[in-house]
Amino acid sequence: MAKVRVSISLEPAQAERIKQHAERSGMDVSAYLVHAATRQMADSDAIEEQFAGVDSLIARAEREAAGLPEEPAAASVELTEQERREVEDALGLVHGRDRQLRRPGHAA
């Protein structure tokens, strides 16, 4: 498979710094930039995966909110038990805790 050439523009100081880091890593500039970009993409993918649950909850809440009337009817301030659990689950996801109250990737 043929390689694709990509052209980028840098400030001279940035270019020199990248060149120095590439040399210290034993790579040419092209290999160094590909390595750095690939690593950044892997980090971004991992972050997106970690927050997929929160993103799903937000999307569901937005869909549900779109169906609500413009002016909310008078509602009780008390939550049902199911609503309370849903709020706790959502907050747990936001704070990085699974249903067993452990932070993902950490021992209990």
C-alpha cells in the first residue's frame, strides 16, 4: 500500500523542538509525528469509551426533554424510588464510579 504524504506548517521553534525530540527518540521526524498522533488517537478513543455511558444518558435525557411541554406543569418535588436510583446512577457515572461504587481501574 502506498504511503500518503501530508504537509504541515510549523513555527521554526516548534519544528526544531520536534526534530530534537525525534532524534532523542531514535526516530526521524515523520515517524515521530506518526507515533505521537497515533498515541493521541488511542488516548482520545479510550476517553470516549470511558464516557460513553454518560454520553448515552445525556442523549436520552435530551430526547426526553424534547418531548416535554413548553411550560412544566406543577410537579411534586418528591422523586420516585426509580427516579432516585436513576439520578444516583447518573451521578455515579459523572463521578467515575460503577454500580459497586468503585472507580473504574481502581481496586475497591
